[in-house]
Amino acid sequence: MLTYSFEHRQGESLYEHLYRCIRQDILQGRLSPGEKLPSKRTLARNLGISVITVEGAYNQLTAEGYCESRPRRGYFVMAVPPRKLSVADKGKQGRKQVLSEGADSVSCIDLTANRLQPADFPFALWSRLMRQVLSRQEAELLERSPGQGILALRQAIAGHLQSFRGLNVAPEQIVIGAGTEYLSALLIQFFGRDKRYGLENPGYERIRKIYQANGADSAAIDLDLQGIKLADLRAAGVEILHISPSHHFPTGIVMPVRRRYELLDWAAESAGRYIIEDDYDSEFRLTGRPIPTLMESDVHERVIYMNTFSKSLTPTIRISYMVLPRALVVPFQEKMGCYSCTVANFEQYTLAKFIGEGYFEKHINRMRTTYRRRREMFMDLLQASSVREYVTLIEHGSGLHLLLRLAVDMPDKVLQEKLRAADIRIRALGEYYAGEVPARAEHVFVLNYANLEEKEVRQALAAFARCLSSDECLASV
């Protein structure tokens, strides 16, 4: 029977501490692949904790690929390759390293929009911080920003990554830019257009267009239910891989730990291979704790971490950042140091205060609660409507969108036109594919619920009901 102490949790919740203990036993081989874990009730009784706590730990382990749930049989340990200590882990042991799109009309309900309701943005606080920057940092505002961004913001981001994502990085590794598209273009110029870049298929179409616009040799690599397959990666001759392992857009897939280690080992095989980790929507995993980053597990320093404040604050604040491996800092500065930072000092200093004074963490916690309530509202209204007869939900407990599989016979474009006539805008999953769309993606639609009000959800579901109830729409189910 598994036995763990809960006396020295250091602020961790019970379920998170239990999750870490079991994960450690799996990684160190004390729990063997295929071994059955104790039932939730048995383990809860043995440890003197609640069944809900055990369930939370088991669900997190399952989400990350450390174990699997078999119906009516229980939870079983998955095979996970042993790992060396990461650079961050070594740092914790005492070795410190220091380095010198929108709606067509106002009335249209846009289920694809990545926008924020005005009440969700902390306008009063943001304006107060802006006034403080203007009155107290006049000299700094007129100084030229370093190419990688002002030091204060890079320090604040480094602190945030340490506390929220468990990444021990130096400010010198961080590069600030106006959007992940700009940062991706910088990396293409840094590595070279002659490199072979691998992109997820389906994937975020704007990233694909950025690679094309910069003349990069790119390949769309198809996904299975766990992400990009190593065999396909090798067959395409990819050297630089751009992925979103913690929450893929648009499918919502969370890459399990075994697949992550396969990709990290692939990157370590050749000196010129790197992985660009787009940590899309990582702040808004609504069930369980955030999925660990790929960079955290990277012992060979081949991962470039990338994130943005567009989802966590607002898309109109064009501030993104990436974290370079230590070995790339100096080469990047030498080759790309001619570029100026594309974010104004004023916005950088304001965001630095917002993060450094703890407001960003509070904002994320508040918005996570807000989005969870909107998700529950959408689910409740969906279940109460006639649309539920035609809909299968596909989600992975993460991010601000989900997939709807509709039981219809008509082509996706025809249904979209019918919905557009009812002032409802929605995108089909097939639109995110490069090349041929597989049959499994047909009649699947991407829905962003984060910015919807109750009246909009009711209106959208009513429009869906009218379209789906027509004779030409119904599938033979």
C-alpha cells in the first residue's frame, strides 16, 4: 500500500502533494509499468484523506500520461523513460548559473472570437499603474529599450515563470516582442530559412502563414490523439519543431509525458535540432493543476519556451515573450541584436509593475473562476436545449474553447452558411488543416465560450436548434 507523509507540504494542496509523491515513485521506478494503483477509496482510507483528494491526484497523473484509467478496473501505471536531472533541478540543488480576428457586424455572435469583455479587464488598476509609470519613471520612458526588452519586465516574467510554471530562468534568456508571430519570425531569421520546420496539423493557421511569409521550408505534421508522432517527424526531415504540448489548438490535446520525452530525445540526437514550445492557454487549465512545461523536462536545453499576454490580459496588448536556452543567448544577441524591441517602454514598465506587484496572479485567479462559471453556464444551457440531441462535446479540461461534433449530413460549409444567416459565426475544425481534411474532422466545430454572455449563448443555441432540426440537416443516427 502506498504511504506518504503530508506534514511538509510547503503550501501545496493535499492533492498536489499526493500527485507529486506518486509521480516521483513512477519516475524512480518504485512503481512499475502496468502496476495497478490502489483504489481511490482504499488509498484515501489508508492516508486519512478524502476520496476527492485522491481522485484529483489520479486525474492529474492521467492527464500527464503517468497512468491510465481503465473502465471498471482502476488506474494503472504507464511506462515512462527515466530522466536525468534538468538544469532547473540542478540549480535548486545549489548550482546557480548566471548569464552576462473579429465579428462581421455588431449583431453577429462570433463563436470564434479571441476577445475580452470590458468588465474582465482591470481598467482602474491598469490606469493607476500607468499614471505611476508616467509620474515616477520619466527618464526610463525616454531611454532606448534593449532589443530583448527592458530589464524590469524580463525580471518580472522570470519571477512569474518560477512561481507559476516552475522554470528557473535568467532575465537574459527572455526576449520581449509584439506578438508570438513577431517572435516566430525572429527565430526563423536566427536559425535560417534553409532549416526544415515542423508545424502541427491541424494547427494555428496564423503561425503557418508566418512561416510561409518568411520563406521558411516548413512541413505540416499530422497529429494522432497524443500529438506529433516521432516516425512522421523523422520521415519529414524536420530540424526545428513548433508545437503546443500543454494545450494544442484547436484540438485541445494534452501531450502525455511519454510522447514528450520521445520528442526531447529526438531533439538531443542532433546539434541543430530545437523545439519551440508554444505554451498556449496554459494559465486557463480549469481542472487540476497546470500541465508542466516541456522546457522544465529538457535536460539538453533544446527547448525554446514561448508565451503571450494576449489570452491572459487582452489581445489588444501585443506583448509576448520567449525564453531561450542558455547556450543560444549569446549567439542570438550577436545575430539578432540589431533589432529594436517592438513593444513601447510605457507598456513594458506598466506590465512589469502589474506582474511584479502581484496583480497579474490575482487577475489570473479571478479570470479562471470567471471562465469556469461561463463554461458551466454554457454546459447547463446546452443540456437544457434540444441541441444536446445532435451534439457530442470534445474537450480536455483546458483552455477557453471546446469542440462540438454535430450529428448532421450536410457539408460543414453549408451549415456554416445557415448559421451565418442567423448571425452566428463558427469555424469548422477542417479549416485548421493544411491539405486534405481527414474524415474524423468532418462535422466538428471549434467554439470559444470565454467571452459569451448568457443571452448570446441562448441565442446561439436557438439558432443551432433551428438549423439542426431541418430535414436536410439531420444525420441518420
